[in-house]
Amino acid sequence: MARLTRADFFRKDPNKKFEFYSDFTNNFKTLPGGKHLARALDERSIQQSLKNIILTGIGERPFQPLVGCQIAKMLFDPNNQGEKSSLEFFIQSAIELNEPRVILVDIIVDNGETINRYHRDSNEVVITIKYKTINDSTTKSFTQILKRVR
């Protein structure tokens, strides 16, 4: 009889898809059985984390004062190249500090100066984050639309 080693428990079953990343969903829904929380897996987990980082203000999370990004305060600033550069810098800094699973490729902030495939008014900022994960070399994209609401 073959002896099992510790490594045997970590080997991937060829019939089962291996999960690299797993987080709870933002709304804490339960599975149909009712006792377990639903999870966001792999790509959805990373995109949920990116959205949470972007939409969380610095100092907003208790006991974690450095988590987040300060772009919500900048949405009513003048719509110019300086604001665009500042948004890109703050988003890049927040992701690099708070999301170790992501390697940033590019951050594109469209603050209404250019026309793209989104039909919108000038009160929206479209943020596109292109990234790679630490275990995958393919470039993925995440888009978040921020609206200036009074």
C-alpha cells in the first residue's frame, strides 16, 4: 500500500477545476442549503476586491486606516488632465498596497474628454484597469463607472 505524503493533498485532481482565489460575496448571501456563505471565486474574487478598494475611502474601514482610495473626494474636482493623472496615481497606489494577487499593466481613466463605447454624460468617470494575476500571464480587464452625484 502506497504511503500518502503531505504533497498528495495539494495535488490537483484532473477532474476538478482548481480554485486559485476565493472570497465571500459582498452581500453575504448564503448557499441554497442555508448554512454556508456564498463565495466569489477566481476572477470574480479579484474583480470584487478591485471594486472594493476603489470605492472604499481611506480611513473608512475600522482598524485598517490605510485600506482604500481617495478618488471619491476627487470626483467634483475640475475635469482636466491634472485630475486624470491624480486619479490614475491614487488608484495605482491603492491597488499596489492592498491587492497582492494583481500585477498592474495599465490604468485608463476616461473623464469625459474622449468619446468611447460608453454612452454617458460628462458626470461620469470610467476607470479601466488592465492587470495580470500572479499565477497567470494573460492580461485581464476590469471596468468601473463612477458617477458624480449631488
